[in-house]
Amino acid sequence: MLRGSCLCGAVAYEVDAEAGPIVHCHCRTCRKAHGSAFSSVSNVPRDAFRWTRGEAILGRFESSPGKTRHFCTRCGSHILAARQGQPTVLLRLGCLDTPIAETPTAHIWRSDAATWYDPKTALPEFPGGMPARSK
């Protein structure tokens, strides 16, 4: 069982299935919607997904023909996207509360990617925020 929620906790969901393949989507729409270089997503069966809290406060908009994005109207967290007539929905993994072992399988829509981000560039990693700079 997967569980997820928005930043403020007003909206929550459960999925009676495992996450599908994880991809990082670099399309312009995902970048704009998430204010980030990419959005990490995974598909799950539509019939295994259910809202457990806050469905009445969800906002929705059709970001491209047939694709609707669902987000919390209180905190703005984008939670999922769904295409009409498809048997799956796309979870926005940043809202997933359940730890999963799966790892991303691909970067998609690299042709739309932010010019300032290259996934091949190795960067330093820190367990918390940026360390203080010495003078």
C-alpha cells in the first residue's frame, strides 16, 4: 500500500498497488507546475487509487489536451495527473509518504530540459543545508 499527502496535510491518498516505473520528466509543463528542473513520477492503476482526505479542496486543470493535473488548493502541492481513458494515473512522487525501494529508470523529455540542469553533472551532497562558507 502506498500513501501520500500534500505539504499542508489537507489532502491525502492511498494506492493498493506498487509504484510503476519511476521517471524524471523534464517537459516544460512539469517544470512550470513544480517550479523545478523536473518532476519525478510513477504510474499506478487508476482503480487502485483513492482519495482518503481533502478531495473537495482539490484544484484541477487541463495542462494539455486530455491531461488533468490535481493539486491542493491550500498549499499548492501537485499530487497527481490523469489522462482521460487511461487505466493508470501519474503520482507526483514528492508527495509520497511511503518509502519505496524502486529507483528511477529514465529522464524523459530532455529536449525540453532546463538549460541550467544536467543530470550527468556530479554535484557535492550534504546531509542538511549548504554548509557555511568560510571567509
